[in-house]
Amino acid sequence: MRTLDIGFRTHVESGATTLATCWKITRSDLAVLGFTDHDRTLSFAGTDYRPMLDGGDVPARLGGQVDTGEVLGVLRSDAIAEADIAAGLFDGAEVETWRVNWRDVSQRALLRRATIGEIVREDGQFRAELRSGQQALNRVRGRVYSPLCDAVLGDARCKVLPTHPQFALGCDRQLGTCRGRFGNVANFRGFPHIPGNDFLLRYPRADDALQGGALFS
């Protein structure tokens, strides 16, 4: 449950509110930018929030789902330049979303913290996806155990050279393709003998050779 400052709570409960939303963006190079959906600049906690962005509705969910929202804005060379987006300065940038009484900015509440995900640029505008902290918990880290090879054809782990006569045919990452097309089983990075769902759902049958030997040969 979010705890509100007494003054801010009183203002919200008054029924006649003067509220605006502010976004504080900390880029990957640690540059800090402030934007608001209000029609004039708001300043608090050492950051100026310039009128520039418009935010969409952000759902709040319980459990393991990832909350996402969007902010829309106009590309401006003095604030958010298309070149900065292309350079990746906003990839994974931290975003704080504040709800502020624009008549008295000391009355405010931090709604959420998020990071910038996918950014789409079109017709001089951008649309940035905001991802909650839950996204980090859903990110795959390390290797995934799978029957398929997790190397990329031609990379340092695969070691198949681009000059290989079958290179242009590509690879579907299966053991049979690695062996038959490239003769590269020694560098296969999958786990072809890992038990699948069929094995997990098996039940004893009269003709099964259950003598304690190897399952695969």
C-alpha cells in the first residue's frame, strides 16, 4: 500500500485537484532529463521537468506479470534527439514516474520506477515502452538446457567458417543438421539427450527394459 504525504493526500481527497505527471529519466551515460505532461516547466528535487511527454495508462498487477506502460513525446534536438536514441543512450534508462500538485510541487508521490524497453520512432515522434522491475526477474541469465544448440552459426563457439560450402544453407540448431551438414558435432552446444516431455509422462510398460542400464545409447 502506498503511503502519501499528509498534504498531498489532503489535496487528492479534496475533489478539486491540480495534478500533473512527471517523468525523471536517467540515461545510460547518467545524464538526467525531466519531462511532464503539464503545460509549463515544474521543478523539484533538483530536476526541471519540461512540458514534453504524454503518458498512457499503466496497469498494476500482482504476481509475476510484467507491468508495462508507454510514454509519447516529440523528438527535439535539445532534449531527446533521434541520434541519442539510435546511439542507445535510452536503452534500459531508469524512469521515475511522479504525480505532482503543480500548484505546490512539494505535494507529490512517486508512483513507480521502471526502465525503458523498446523505443519506436516514427513521423518525428517516439513511443517508449516502460517496463517494471519485474522484467529483470523474467530475463534469462546464463545458459538454457535445451536439445537445440545455443551457438550462432559461424561464431566463436560454433567454429564453422563462412567459407564452408554449406554455410549459406544456415542451421536449424539440431544435432542431425550439425552432424550431417557441417560435420561439427564436436562443437555442438545443445543437450540432445536431455529427457523431454514424452519421457516425463512415461509410465511403466511390460516390454520396457528396466534393468538399471543407460536410458540412451
